[in-house]
Amino acid sequence: SFKMGNTRLDATVGYQHNQRQEFGNPDDMDTPDAWFSLKTITGSLRFHLPYHKNFKTTIGINLMNQDNKNLADEVIIPDYSFFDAGAFIYSQYSKDKLTISGGLRIDNRHIKAASMVVDGEPKFTAFEKNFSNVSGSIGLSYEANKTLALKANVAKGFRAPNMAELGSNGAHEGTSRFEIGDKDLKSETSVQADAGLEINTEHISFEATVFYNHISHFIFYSKLLNVLGEDSLITDNETGESLNVFKFTQQSANLY
């Protein structure tokens, strides 16, 4: 954190190496059946501008690079890498009993999946995807008196699909499902609004809020049906167990 006159610059850099190993063979307990080696580098810069005429403003950027490798025989998602970049501005206005805050952000994700052959059979095909969108929000809070506060907020957001949703093709032992991704999935986008009131007295605190969120292209998994309209089943080559087949799909959803 660097202070420069009336301004301040915050810089954060991080590195993570997550190695997840899963063991399932009692005859060879030292060899993992699944091994995900995930390396993540993150960075952010936040520039806090001087407080000016009741305004407090921050601008910044966020970056993330991620690389995942499969190091064992059992493979559910392909090897992949992606790069995220985002830029934002956030401002807050405060005067007397009123506070108004709002922000705007733009993000882009580039994801690249590798083709893979498992047990001599092609299991994953290579693909590259770009996801970008603009999100933002504006909200206000008003202190009507010493005990009553009113608040309201409107926001637009998005979420890019992850690699499990895009590229899965394998048995998920933890959920007893065979999961299939869809590389043609679109980003989830949402519009939400909420409003509420708070009452705080010496002995009682009370809060009531209404909330509505409409999500376009909401991502979820659903069972695949066969030609007879029955559940599709597939046999796990490792365990011989019959697993229901699920595929990631999307549709509109409402939360309230």
C-alpha cells in the first residue's frame, strides 16, 4: 500500500498451487486415482482518489491466470488454462442522512482447453472461448431518523461458465454421476433489485428486505433421457457401477 499525497495505491499479488489427490484403490493406496495440479496467479491494483465534495472514488484492475494439469489416470475435465482481466470504477457520495454508491465493471475471460487421449481413446477435443460482459450497480441508504434507515439497490451482473460446466466428460465419484459439459454454454447474466428498512432502538433491532433477481442463461445440470424416455445410464469402467448421466444446460431463472 503506497500513500501519495491525498491518494493511495493498493497492490496485491498472489500465487496458489493447489494439488488435489483422490485415492480409491485399497490395493495401491499410495497412487492417486485422480490428481489435479492447479496453479493460480492473481494481481490487483486499486487507486483511491482524494475525498472531494462528498465523493469517495476508487478505480482499479484485476488479473488472474490459471493453469490446470491432470497427473493421474482418472480424468474428469481436460487440461486447461485461462486468463481473466477486469477493470472497474466505484464511487460513493455521502451528505447528511443520504449515501449513494455505484460502480461499473468490465470483464473478459479467455479459456483454452487441450485435447486429450485417455486409455487410447479420444476423450476431450481442444477448444478456445472468450467471455466478456459489463456489470454495475447503484444503491442508496437514507437515515430517516435516529432509529429508521431505508435502503435500495439495483445491480447487473454476470458469471462466465467454468471448465467443469464447459468440458466435463467423466464419472464424478463424489456425486455418483457421469457428467457431460457443453462448450457452447453462454455467460450467465442477471438483473436484481432489492429494498428494505432497518429499525434500531435501544432494545430492539428489526430488518425487512424484499429481493428479486432474474438470471438469463442460468447454468445447471439435468438428467439425460434415453430414446425410451428413461434415465440414461453408463457403466464406470473403474468400479463397474452404473451411473446416471447428467449434462450441463441453461435456461432462465428467478430468485425472490
